Amino acid sequence: MEETLTIIKPDAVRAGNAGRIIAHLEDAGFVIQAIRRIRLSRAQAEAFYAVHRERPFFEDLVAFMTSGPAVAIALARENAVAHLRDTMGATDSAQAAPGTIRNLYGTNIQNNAIHGSDSPDNARVERAFFFAGCDLVG
Ligand code: GDP
């Protein structure tokens, strides 16, 4: 099985949708290998999104991701990276296909409820950011 990493973002946790999003992921066939409630520091958010450092929205993104608790989840499934991206929907919640997590629980291009790794290589890096090998089950 392939592995990936998701974060239920602060907007969705604040709105009380973390449980519904976890159920949505399980219904989509993902196995939860490890799960952690997190509160990202500024340094952690900047490191996690380092690839976006030069983008005009970087400061807003860091402020958003540090604005409250989030939930990091290590996931496994066949074709997990691509399937999670399909299950999440487009980055902009307003453009996300009906029934996707971002369509159901996101608000706009920034407050879009959920993160998902965009490649197996990035999934490995992002999973190691939050979880040690001994945390992973099944
Ligand atoms: P993703 O892989 O679909 O999450 O999208 P990206 O890697 O392009 O962007 C990372 C995150 O930055 C997104 O999930 C949004 O939370 C945020 N973001 C992306 N584009 C914009 C934008 O144009 N404006 C703002 N404010 N945030 C954005």
C-alpha cells in the first residue's frame, strides 16, 4: 500500500469538522496509521511550507496554519497520494468538485480544510515531519 500525509487544517478543526473529515477519509478507503492533534509554531509552519516561501501568500498561509489546533494523520491506501488529492478536491474550495472534502468543509483558496501531500517523495518528507517510525501502526 502507498502512504501519504494529511493535515486537517485549523479552519476545519475550529468549525468542529475534524471527526467528519476523518470519517470521510475512512469511507474513501484510507487506513489511519498514526494521528496527532498539533499546534504548529511559526517556525514549524514556515518549514513545512518552505517551498512556498517566495509566494505572495506565504505570510497569510503561515498565519492561517498557526491560528489554532490542527490534526496530522499518516494514511495508507492503494494509490494513496493521488487518491487523497482526488478526495480533497481542488486547492480553491470554491472550485472543488461537489462532494470533495474541500467542497464540503473549505471556504476559499486558503481556508480549504485539508492538506494532502502532492507526491510520494513529499509524502515521505511530510510524514517524517510529524511522525517517527515507531508511531506508525498498520
Ligand atoms: P495544495 O497542494 O492544493 O494544498 O496547494 P498549494 O501547494 O498550491 O498551496 C498550499 C496551500 O497554500 C493551500 O492549500 C492553501 O491553503 C494556500 N494557498 C494556495 N494558493 C493560495 C493563494 O493564492 N492565496 C492564499 N491566501 N493561500 C493560498
